[in-house]
Amino acid sequence: MFADICGQAGWEKSTLQSVINGLLVEHGQSGKRVVRLKGGDPYIFGRSHPEVVALRKAGCDFEVIPGISSVLAAPLLAGIPLTHKELSAGFFVGTAHDLDAFDWFALAKLDTLVFLMGGRQLAEICQRLREEGRSPNFPIAVVRAAGLPDQQVWTGTLSTITQQTETAKKLSPCVIIVGQVVNLRADYMSSGTKPLTGKTILITRAASQSSDFSQMLTEQGATVLEMPALEIREPSTWEPLDQAIATLDTFTWLILTSANGVEFFFKRLQTLGKDARALGNLKIAVVGKKTAKFLKKEGLNADFIPPDFVADSLIENFPVALKNQKILFPRVETGGRDVLVKDLTEQGATIVEAPAYESGCPVSIPSEVWQTLQEKRIDIITFASSKTVKNFWQLIQNHGGDRHSLKDVKLASIGPLTSQTCLEIFDRVDIEAEVFTLDGLQDAIVKAEN
């Protein structure tokens, strides 16, 4: 099997039609079964005629298999019907390559117009229709990358659509629909449409932690990209944690504030030849439902989970007097908040901190993510910790980005502490979870976008 990548693309370098014809004949005479794969319907702006003529002249047998043109597919995928009993008795289809070829006075009288390959000519299409009498408030839609994961749809009017789409670095490939039928989109999309359909969301969690959240957002209809802003790894030394594990019988409480803390603590416990039975005399406090879930995987239930899923709430609601309690706190080696240790100590507890894992900043941004950011196709960026905010900003700066490059993107935070870091770095936070969990963050995003 082999493949020659060739085709006509108005937004980048294209293969000459004569070269394509030659390749078809060359492979067609090779005695093999050859597929010339085109997007949509090969007979609608597909430049099929010179290719079939070349094949006939060379004596190559061929068969044309029908496809579905983007003329029909893009409006359908965007929830826009091209015909309607009262609003559209028919529709015009044209390519925007040569706008002077059309009678714009006649086009302005038709119910519905569909233009292919018109991303660069959008402003002029709107202007010509207005010059021929169409109202500035006449509906228009632009569907970019129809049927692909990053499909985008803009709806507006002849006077607003150019401004609405100006943040898109590249509109092509797109289909433009002009007509009252555009206003029917809400009706067609309301039934069974997922709340985040058409939204592209960037997750900045550690790679090992992104999959569940990614699936949650995908199930809501979003296109999800992952940009790990944390690398979770072993601490620089195991000595403090090993010493603590060796004297577990001297502690009264174990506090775990993250899924990473649970995972690395129990891995180390196992490495040292112990298991959950070694914690028999300890009570366990965890922060957050996810931390409790990871603890349950180890066969243990938390004795205490603070109601607000944050460390500050743990101290305020601790179930026993903290005086004379000896507490083991496996935690991130650097960059963690010290308020929990400080407040526990002030309440009379003896707390032993032991590095269980380290979280650092990755070296680079995945190329697909960076390209999508540059093309301004990200709608929302999510942050699940202050450290992801800081590392994300460091990576953006390392790649030559600045705050201006993020001005059209909404920033979504899991809670007040993360929001405070967003405010310090970006001077804003657009969405904040009311419940400080990933479920709460998802709910806040859905609420903000609907």
C-alpha cells in the first residue's frame, strides 16, 4: 500500500492539477487497485473532469463512488436546514474564488445562499449583499472544519459576522450559509445537543491525571486537548518518609491532601515490605473526594473528609482536639502551601512532613496544543491547582507567548486559591467552581457556556 498526498488547498501550497493527473495515470496503469480519495462529492467543485479525461485518454478503467458534499454536510452538522416550507424554497451554491462571476443583484433576492472556499472573502460577500439591498441584520453562519473534532460554528448577521470571526487565525476550510434558515439552528440543536458541543477546552493537569477529566468534558460534547503543566515524579530523597514509615506506631493521624500523595505513599509502603495493615493504629484524614477515592483503592476508608474539599477546611472542622496529636503528612517536596502545617502546629499538634513526590514543570508544550493556541481555537483553559497556573504561564513565556495571546480565552479555576493565582498572573479568572472538585469545575464550565 502506498499513498501520495496531493490536492488543492486555497490556504496553503497545492499540488498542480497536471501533476495529480499524471500520478493517477501512472498508478492506474500499474495493475493495482488505486483509490483517488476526495473530500465530499467529487463532482461538486472537486476538479474531477480533468482527472477522468486523463484516465480515459490513458485507457484506464475507473469508477466514481458518490460522496456527500460539504454543501449539504456542513449545514446539517451545524444544525442549519437549507430548505424550509416558509423560509427557503431552494438554495444557491457557489465557490467564492471569483465573486465577480455572480449576479449579486439576483443573489440578494434568493432565500438561501451557500458559499464554499470563502473564508478570505467573507467580508466582501457580506458587503456585496448589503450593497444589493440585503439588511445588515440578515442572518449568516460560518462553519469551519465541519465534521472534524475542532469544528467551529459562528452565527451572526451581515454586519457582525466578520468581527465575530476575526479572532480565528484561519477560517478555511469553511462553508458560509446566508439566509433566514440560520435562525433555525437553535431549534435543531436544542434536542439531544450536548452542552459543550463546539467548545475546545485545554486541560493543564499532569498527564497521568488528565484522562478522567478529559472524558468528563468529552461526554459533555467538548473537544479536549491536554497540555500537561505538571510532571509528577519521585522526591529527591526517600529518607524522611522511610523514617516515618518505620515509626508509624508513634503517629495518631495520617493526612493526605492529594491523589498523588496517596499513590506515592502506598507505593513506598509496599517497597518497604508493608501494606495497609501497618496503618491499623492510625486515623486518616483526606482532602477531597478524589483523594478519598484513591485511598479506597488501597482498601481503606477515610476517617475524616472536610466538607469544603480544601485544606483550610480540614483545620476548621477537624473532629478531635489537635493538641498532643502526632500527625504524618506525606506531601509534595516543593511548591506546596505551608498554611496547613503552620495552623496544625499552632493548634498544638506535632506534624512530621515527609516528601512523597515532586511536581515540576514540563520542558515544552505539545506542538498540536501550541498551534491551536496560536490559531486562537481554544475556548477555555482549565486549572486544577495554583501550580498548574504558574507552570502554564512559564511554558507560554518560554514559547514567546504573552497575556495578549490569551485575551480571547476563558480561564476556568477549580477554586479560590487557584483563582487567586490566576488573578496574580493574568489579572482575571472567568469561571470558578462552586464545589472545589473536578466535577464542580465541569459543572461551572457547563453553566457558564449555556
